[in-house]
Amino acid sequence: MIRFLTGTVINREEKSLTLLVGGVGYLVLVPKNLTTGDEISLHIHTHVREDDISLFGFETAKDLKFFELLLSINGVGPKMALEILSEPAGQIQNAIFSGNLTGLTKISGVGKKIAERIILELKNKVVPEGEPEEVMETEVHPDVLITLENLGYKRSHVQKVLSRLEENLDEEAQIRFFLQNA
């Protein structure tokens, strides 16, 4: 099973991209809202059917986990789960947590019955956006977050990498640690 790929995007379409890794081009199906650059790392779900092997790629392990949670619901296949994840994740999680059918049925391919099933099965498994999922053990200096965001990194990615710090470091050391471990 392929679980993670890092490579160069050589072709981007609406719902997929071709990722060149070690001289091999992988077709990876991705959410519409995925941001891409020349070099990208993706968490991969390998979906195997008798006549097809498909790769689904996500920027974060959290998105991959949510995708696989959606797949556990009867009636939700990988293409529908990918369509759901093309919407902002926080918006979808809030809709599920609050039982908002309209927020889910506006997604292409999601009818009332599927939306009800998603809410029923996932309501107790998702955390609405804005709720803390995990507490960071080390303190990240606010200027470090701002600096790295200005360089184009996402706040969630910066916090994830810096959460691995074993001790509190000064601002310069935190930035250096992030750049070495991003």
C-alpha cells in the first residue's frame, strides 16, 4: 500500500494531479480545494477494486483520517468522500456536529438520506472547528507563527511540526527547527 508521496506536480486538473516521484508519475485524485506548488507531499489512501487501483491524496493526515471515516459509512464511496472534502473541512465538521442537513445536501451527490446517515454515524466522532483537538506541549512564539505564515506555510502545518519540539526554544531556534523538519 502506498501511504505517503512527495514529488513534483507535472500536471494539475480539477480533481486530480500527476505527481512525479523517482521517475514515476502517479495519478492522484485530490480535493478541488487542494493547494499545489511545484513540490508537494501528500498523505495517500490507496483504494483497490477488482478492476482499478486509485490513489487519493490529502495535504494533512487529519484530512486523510476524515476521508477514511467517511468511507466507513454505508453508501459513501471514495469519489463522494472526495467531493465532500472539496468543501472546507471545518464547515463540513460543523454541519455534522450541529446536524445541519442543508450544509451537507448542497454538496454534489449527497442526498438527504446520505446526509442523515453521515450525521448519525459521525456526530460523535468529529470535533467542530474551533474546538481544541490536542494541546501543544511546547509554547510556540506568536512571532514564529506569523513569520512562517508570511513565508507561505499554513498555521496548522507549522503548529504540527513545532509540536514535536522537546523543549522551549527561542524564536530563531523554533524557525530553524521548523525549516529543518517541515
